[in-house]
Amino acid sequence: MSKSAIEKVYIDTNILINYALGKEKIGKYGDFAIAKKVFEDAINGNYKIVISNFLLTEALHALRDIATRSAFKELSAVNKEQLVKIANSKEFGERIKKESYEAFTKIVDKVTKDPEHFLIESAQQAYSGEIFQNCLKTLTETFGAFRVFKYRCRRCHKHMKCDDCNTSSEIVYRGVNTPDVTHLFISINLGCDRFLTMDKSFSKISKKVPIKIEILS
């Protein structure tokens, strides 16, 4: 690569979400410090971050989910009927829309107002069905791993058992999924040099695709 050709880097949704949330640390979305450094490196001219419309779409959905989980944890102990009433209320809906959109706008404003360091996918960008053929091929050739996790309350995270069958744990499949590989092949289609992610599942396919995958931790 010549000195005049700056490297193009595609970032995974977990990095984008982490940056939007600021100093918060929420579940699988990892560490804000990592996301902050990725953006700082772009602003310092080390590379240009490429943003696809698919990436923004998934980010908006994830932010709505995170805002909902966060609001749920703040509620005092309530029963199902009370939760249904809250969930159906205009106030609850407006809160989730407002909080998620504010975080989403932070992302959009950042990348659209700085074309020197961020490249937004063109509205005219076309994708061949070959992308999804490659996604299917990659998923077919790759198998993740099984993990056993204890059940936890989604509010306080305390371990719990099922009242009916007394089961306290479950077997869970962990591996790259459809959005994961779609992002990956979009990045290849957009001519990116590297793919940055916090998801360790990508290690299973790092040698199967024609782009360098860098797992940040």
C-alpha cells in the first residue's frame, strides 16, 4: 500500500455501539476504552473507518434493545400485569425512543460531519447475491462451540432455578451468526483492508476470508 493510499477499516457493531454508549459497559458490547481508541486512531489519520448502512441499521436496533433492558432494571419489583401496563404506556415507549435515538444520533453526527476520517457507504452501493452465497458457505464450513451457563435474573443477575423443572443451567451455542458474516462480506465488497471487532467468535473464520480480522480486547 502506497503512503498516499490510506487504509480502510470496517468496524463491527459492537465497537460502534460501545462508542455511542460512552463510558457505560453493557454485556456483550465490551469496553468503551477500546471503541474510543478505534475512533481516535481514525481521527489521527492511521486509517479511515468505513460505515455501511447495514451497520447503522443493526446499531439502531441494538441501542433500542439496550435502552429497554436498562429501563427494565431500574423498575422496582413489579408483577407481570404491571409490566404489561408499563410496556404499553406511551411514556415508556417515548423514553426508549428518545434514549436510543440520542445515542444513535451521536454516531451519525460523528461520522457524517467528518468525511476525512469516516467513509459512509453510498446510497447507490449495490450488492451481488454472491455476498449471501459467501455468507452461507462460511457458516456451513464453520461451527462454533457449546457453553453451559447458569440462569440469571435479567434485573439483578442473581442465579436462579426454574420453578417447574428445577433446571439451573442451559446449553448455549456460541459462534458467528448471519449479521456477523454479512458485515464481514460487506467490508470485503467495500474494499476494506481490515475488519475490527470485539467478538472472539470471529477467530473461527479468520483464515477462511480474504480480509484481515482483528479481534480487539
